[in-house]
Amino acid sequence: MTGRTTSSLDKALARVCVRCPLGRRARKQQGGFAFRLVQRVEAGLCPFCRDYERAYGLKAHEHIA
């Protein structure tokens, strides 16, 4: 995490990632196609995945304990 504070927009975009079916499956399964896809696109392509990491301090594919 970069040390930048999270704005309300960051948190709103992170909520989209939480509800995303692909992200939910990747976090739950921790393997397979969805997991690998989310790993590859989270930082470069998906603004929701980037803000998920910014808001929660976890990568979008990491399992929530």
C-alpha cells in the first residue's frame, strides 16, 4: 500500500470489486481461471481492483480470512 489516504471515491470503487463475480470467485477459490485472470489484470487494467487494494490493503485476489 502506498500511504495515500483513501477517498470516498476509492471506497465506492472498491465496493464494486467486492461485488464483482470474478473477484468473489478468485477470493473464494484461490485457484483456477478466475484467480489467474484477476491476478493478471488487477493492477494494470481494472480500476476497481486497484481501489480494492488501496481501500483494504489486500490484493483483489487474496483470500479474506
